[in-house]
Amino acid sequence: MKFFETSKHHSFKKSTYISLRWIGIIGQLIAVNFVYFVLNFKFDFFISNLVILLGIISNFYLIFIYKKTQLSDRSAFIFLVIDILQLAILLYLSGGIINPFVIFIIIPSVFSSSNLSFRTNTLLVFLTAFSIIFLTFYSTELPSPLSENFYVSPFYYYSIPLALLIALIFLNYFAMTFGTQTRLRKEALTKMEEVMAKEHELLSLGGQAAAAAHSLGTPLSTIKIITQDLAKQFEGKEDVEKDIKLLSSQVERCNEILKRLTLNPVEEDEFIDKDISLRDYLNEIIVSFKEISSKNFILNIDQDSNPKKITKSIEIVYGLRNFIGNANKFAHVNIFINLKSDSEITEISVEDDGEGYPRDILSKIGEPYLKSDNPQDKSKTGLGLGLFIGKTLLEKNFALVTCRNSKTRTGAEVIIRWKNKDLFNI
């Protein structure tokens, strides 16, 4: 196994890093030369500038020799090590741990924590911690005359490295956690966009196929009638009858293929951009699941008192499919779907008779890539991506989505609620 990660997620943009390094280098040059020439403090001015020159040379290397636009995990580690050591040497030459600029030594590892791999960042944290501890016990004095009559209580002196170490660990942990969650969410959103792009592409193709079936219906019917007439005229002539039967069968095959490609082969006149009610949404989705599932889908529409039609939305279809599909996956026998509406709100609830959501992920539902610590059935445990996609798509269409364990049954429950003024204006 390679020590450094090569994943595209463990890298960052070279130009951004170069710009940040220039800011740091210019700041170091200003600080060192201001203290020496303006304040007339005495310290090892020559060596300090040589150390800064090392940073300048490494930055020129990144600009003119390192050709890649992204810094790999390994390359970033090398240059961040240079940054940490450069800062450590400058601090060593100017007072060590009591130099007020010592806080800057934790910046390189914190900067890397949300971009580089865990192992690489751990190495940088250990190097930074070692540098802090080293500077606590070994360094030159503060520049004179500042060092004259300068005294710090040991309690205060040793609290400085302790505070730095605590800040180093806390900030790195925070940045790593936040960075990981951001990457996972970005990946999930990207997958959702890919899925929806595919759905819209299929919808477009389906609409074209439906239009083709509608347009070709008349000429194909005409060909069918002509073949029947030809069959009567050439009755008894086996060679001709065989060709006519083949022609007739191929016409029929064309009809069947075009019907299967339409969005709604049952209604051939209103198949494009048709407004439908949520009751129709649910019926279509349930029918599609019944073809692949042996479980029992129970749809209750007794409380649907406002079955107004809305503009057909692929996002709503796909969001509802995800929640109903999740219930189908985890249910033992039954999936209960209830549609309720009045003049103000429209609400859909989806329940199953399964085991329900694990308690340790219940509060996190809606985030991608969830994993229960104690899954009861590992073969059925998902990553929460379907719930994330469904929740995100429906919330984009003004729905309020609540996921919980059912209060009346053993399984999970999803409640999707719209204000009618939002739903009917989608």
C-alpha cells in the first residue's frame, strides 16, 4: 500500500497555494527587515533572510519547474514540510516559543487538513508539534534590547506551547471533519445531478419516441391494411403469402417497439407534458414497483380532498420513487402510502413494516453516506444516498420532508408535506 494517497480528492490548486506562500514570504520579509532596520533590534539578520530566501526559491520552483496545476498529496507534503521548518528556524533565531509570531507555525498543517489525506496530515501535525516542543526548550533569546530584563513566569511560559498544541489538534480535527463532510456532500450532489441529467435525457428521448409513435401510427396502420388486402389477393400462393405475413409481423413489431418507448403507451394522445395529480404520481410509481417486487403496496387516498393536477416534475417523481423504493427494500411484507390533502396542505406519508431507522443515524438522515454502527442486516444496509437524493429533490420543490420511525407501526416513516400555494405553482 502506498503511504501517500493519489486520489484526486487529496490535492489542491497550485496557484492558490503559491499565492498564499507569497503572502507569507512577503510578511516575513517585512517583519524581519522592519524589526532590524526601523526598531534597531539585534538578531541574526543574515541567516533569517537566507531562510526566507529558501521559501522564495521553492516558490519559484513551483511556478517555473513544477508543471502540474494540482499539487499531489506527496508534493504538497514536501512543500508544507519546508514551510513548517522555515517558520521553525525563523522562530528559533528570534526567541522561540515566546516570539509573538509563533502562532503562525500551526497554519501549514491546518491549511492541509481539509485537502490532504489523513496520514499525510497526521505527519504534518506531528512535525508541527515536535517543532513547538523543540522551540519551548531550545532557541536564541528575543532580539536585543527586547531580551534585556524580559522575564516570563514558568507557568505562563509553558502554557504557551500547551495552548498551541491544543489549538493545533482542535483546528486540524475541525478542518478534517468539515472537509470530509463537504467532500462527501459534494460527491453526493454530483451523483444526484448525474442521475437527474440522465432522467431528463430519457424523458426527452421518451417524448421524441412518443411523438414518433403518434406520427407513424397512421402510415403503419395503412401498411397493415394493405398487407391484409394483399394476403386475400394472393391467397394460395405460398411464396407470396410468406412474404406478406413477414411484412405484417414486422409492421406489428414496429408498433410494439414504438409503444414501449412512449412515456405513457396507454394514453397516446396526451403523453407529452401532461399535468397530473399526486394520486396519479403515486399510482404510476406503485405500478412500476409491483412489476419487480412481491411486496404489498397499500395506497390510501380517502383523505385526498383536493386532487388538483400539477405540472409533471421529474424531480418529484424521482424523489417519491426513492422514498417508496427505500420502503420496499426494508419492508417485510407491506408498504403503506397515505395521501392527504385539503385547501391548505398536501401530505404524503410512506411507511413500512420493517425494522425502522437505526437509532444512531436517525438524527443524521438526509446526509449522504450514512452507516449504522450496528446494522441488523448488513446485506440491506445502504449508504443513505437514496434518502439524501430524495430529500434534496423534494425540498428543492418546496416540500418539507420528515424522516422518523413510525409511531403506529414497527418500520420507518417519511412524511412529505407541501403548502398547496407552493405545490400548485411548481
